[in-house]
Amino acid sequence: MDSVFVVQHLRRDSDGEENVKLIGVYRSIAAARAAIDRLKAQPGFRDNPNIVDALRDSDDQGFHVGKYPLDKDHWVEGFGS
């Protein structure tokens, strides 16, 4: 295995604040999608049950699946406060 799949869920509260939940880290895309299928009807998730495609969807609320190679830095630019 050289990559993992990270599943997160994003929704915005009534005041516009982003609320991100880390769902889990999976060995395959099939396992990641199975987790989404198990959770999408649960409170909070069912309001935004779709898998977001960042290239096509204008609303970024819902489940996000990212593929991450192992043993690699993924945020290298630093950040400001």
C-alpha cells in the first residue's frame, strides 16, 4: 500500500462557520465509499450526504475523499495567523 484515502465531512453552521469532521482513513476507495454509505443517513451528515467533486460542484458541503501518498509531506508552505 502506497496511499490511503481520507474521508472528511464539511458543513457550514447557520453563522457561516465551517464544521469539518474527520470520518476516517481507509486502505481503498471502496472502503472509503462504504464508510460514507454507512454514515450519510445519520444526523448532521444527512443534511449534506453527497460526495463533493471540487471540480464540478459549486457547494462544497458534504463528504470529501482525498487520496494521500504515504511518507510524503502534504502541506509544505507554512501558514499565517
